[in-house]
Amino acid sequence: MNDMQSQIEHRELCQRRDKEFLALYHATLDAFLERGMDHRQARRAAVEFTIANGHPHYHVNHERAYRCVCHLLNSEQKRGNGSRTYRNIEDKGFAKNRLRRLMWLEITQRVGVLTKRGLSIEKAIDHVLEHCRASRFFISPTTALTKICPASRTRALR
């Protein structure tokens, strides 16, 4: 896949994730406002609650998922048989973002369970990306705020 097409697909996946996040956020915000919280407090609580308790789809590219999952599974196998491997994920130049790394580890764990049941890696990845839900939204509160209010890109979540 060429770089331009990859960027377009990435943008579309991010937009789907944002749409899913905002739908859950607004419902949560309404619930907190009904409880009598002031708007600022309710907004912060709704963002944190939605991030931690939302169960979104994994909005990632199948090709990228295949590369990351295979890398993690291979490094896990090397670690298991005593082979020399990279000290940690950062040494290989894997995802630097902690939340993104947690997402890849979660996907890999689910794929590993399915491959042990006899599915191929490709089919297991397809199944996880299409049918499984993530344990949370893998975005920070600051990033979430920029999705809620694009004008707030320069402000921190207060």
C-alpha cells in the first residue's frame, strides 16, 4: 500500500474512533450533568470515565496489525526459548506511546489465544479487529479534549 493511501486509511480509522468516543462521551456527560455537577467538573469526569470504561472497536489497519502482532509474538517466542532478543519493545523502535503500546499488547494477547485454538495469525487478527472490543479507549485525556473541542488544542484538560 502506498504512503498516501495509508495516510488516508489512518485518518479514516481515527475519525471512526473519534466518532465512537464522542457518542459515548456525550451520553456520559449528560448523565453527569443530570447528577448536578457543574459543566467543568462533569466534562472532566465524563472524559476520564469514557476513556477508562468505553469498549470501542480496535481502529487499526490490518497490515499494521499483522506487522506489530508478528513482531510481538516473535519476541515473545525468543524470550521463551532463551534466545537473545531486544531488552524491551522500545529498543526495536516499537510504538513509543505507552497507550498505543498497551493496545498492541492487548491485541497480541487476543490473537495469541485464537492461534492456540488453531486459527492462523491472519484469521485471528481479522477476527480480533472485526469482532472484539478493546478494554478501553487508548487515548489520553488531553487528546480526548481536542476531539471534544477542537479549539482547545492549546489548552490542557482542567
